Amino acid sequence: MLKPIKLANKNFLSSLDTSSEEIFHILEIAKNFKDKDLNIELQDKVLGLIFDKSSTRTRVSFKVAMSKLGGTTVDLNPTTSQIGRGEPIRDTARVLSRYCDVLAIRTFKQSDLEEYARWSSKPVINALTDLEHPCQALADYMTIKEEFIDFKNVVLTFIGDGNNVANSLILCGALLGVEVRIACPKGYEPNSIVVKKAYEIYKNKDLLKITNDPNSAVLGANVLYTDVWSSMGEENLKEKKDRDFHGFTLDSDLLEKAAGNAIILHCLPAYRGKEISEEVFESPQNRIFEQAENRLHVQQALLALLIS
């Protein structure tokens, strides 16, 4: 039986909080959970969820993951707790450390997440910030690995906004040595610090490409990935971004330029006719719901490796 090895870092705030070896181990543990080949009990352990942003997959997958491990979850809604009334993060974190064994936090600023981690004596997991979505990236690469066995010669093209998902795909891809191409309109490139860090990790600098041309970015790609153009909190930018992203819809024309074995990924929710066409979303190449399921398995693995 595969022996779980605890992660070296107490927290998972960024993909960079893990090594490439640890990411492979997380994916292996996740696959074992998925295949029901591994049983880890976290009985009497408590996961605290602090979600400042709406959520379906992240919230449910964390709750179910903890339940499958035998633990329990406390859902801390800011509107019904002192968090929403302005209690300092340092006070909340120190109190919750006395009640919970791990915290998963979904918020806006990465700095707020880091503040929780600074004051919490228990592990803190990034369940999404405006900068990164590292749990999503783990599920994405697990889905890719299931399809292609390994990451050798795999080309991942992300089409759309250089957002938190794109940032985590870049960082996790750098650690795994995957060729990542980001195609976005001018002015919507991924975070420059993230790109700089990724180039420092990549042994082959040609494996990361940032372009404003989706047609060249998809040529020969094995994975075509997109996300909503307007993230939570950007509702006031929706009309402008819809105009700016004209020509960046993942449609059959772009799919035809990709490799014959190409698969389609989307972290959901999807807006058909905007970032992805109905035809492509419902195509046989769709692995979107396998990708969504894998959120459960990687989070089960992450919890087990942080607090077991």
C-alpha cells in the first residue's frame, strides 16, 4: 500500500508551497483515493471553511473530502459570523486554531490569506484568491495525467483572462515541466511576478509562452483550457471584457488546430457562447466533469497529507 508522506510546508497558500516531487505524490495519493485503494482516517479532525466568495465545487468538494476522511467541517459564513463585522484576521485565526485542525480560505486578497497563515497555528489552504487557485491546478493536472499517463510532450493551452487559474496553471506547470501557453488579449496577461517565478523554475524557458494570438497558441496543443472572462468581483467590467475578449472563444475552429487527441478543460461555471462554444463544451473531447470530480480527490489527498 502507498505510504502517504506529510508535506514539508505547513500551509498550502500557493503551488510554490510544494516541490515537484510533492505534487506528484499528491496526485498519486489522489488517484489512490479515487480508485478506493487507500484508507486514511481523520476522525475527530475538523476543517474550518472561511469563504468570502461564492462557491459550488470548492465548498462541496472540501466538505465531502473531509467527510470521506472521517472528519467534520465547520462552514464559517462571513455574513453570519464576526468575520463579516470586521473582526481582525489575527484574532479570528488565533481563535479558530483552538477549534479547528485545518482552515480552507476562499477570499479576495492573497495578503489576507497570508495574514491568516501568519496567525494560525494550524495549516491554512488556499481555496482561491485573486492571485492563485492552486487546488484547482492540482485537479487540472490530475485530469491531464489520467488522460496522457504522464506529462511528457503534453502542451497545455489556456485561452482567456490571465487570472488566478492561469497563474496557478503556470506555477504548477513549471514544477511539473509541462509546456504551458497562455493566450489572452493585450492588457490581460498573467501576473508578471508569477511569470518571473515560473521562468526561474523552468529548466527549458521555451516551455512557457504568453501570447495575444489564440490561433498560434492552440497549434498542436493536447489540452485546451478556458475560464470565465469576468471573475467574481468583476461584474462592473463584464461589458468591457466581453468586447476585449472577442476572438478568444474556445470554438470548433480553434479545436481543429489542436492535436488530434486534444481534450477540453474548464474549471466552471461555464458561459456557453462566450469563453466556450456549446459545440466544444458538449464535444467528445470534454473532460470537464472528470476535472470537476478530481477536485474532491486532490483535496482529500491534500487534507490527508497536511494533518494526518
